Amino acid sequence: MNKLFLSCLKATELIEKKLLFKLSVQERVQLKIHKMMCDACTLFEKQSNTLGKAISESSKKENVTIDVNNLKKDILKKIGEPE
């Protein structure tokens, strides 16, 4: 695939990566272009952000430490999606 255009799989990987690390300029541009054309990945990013915030807030309220990354991996395994 063209270096400028991403598949949805690669876009979702970058969306998750962005939660933990700073994306390179190329990655940010690729993701922005992809999301301009793909409503599904835009929605995925919103849902991922919402889920991450909810888990973090819940763990703070309950004074429990939750490894969000491992929790996400467990969820993906349970629904049969690649990590």
C-alpha cells in the first residue's frame, strides 16, 4: 500500500500506539489522512479514548491500580481480535 495511505488495521494500531507513545510526523500525517476518509477508524479512536478514560477514572475512584494495556489486550483476546 502507498506510504501515505494506511489500512484500517494499521490505523487502529497507530491509534492505540498514540495513547502510550508520541507518533512520528509521518505516522501522525498518515493517521490524520486515514481518519479524514474513514468514519469507522474515527469512531474507533473515540471509543478507545472513552474506554481508557473510564477505566482510569474507575481505578482512581476505587483506589486500585489497573494496567490498562494488559486489560485492553485481555479484552481483545476475548473478542478474538488481533492485538
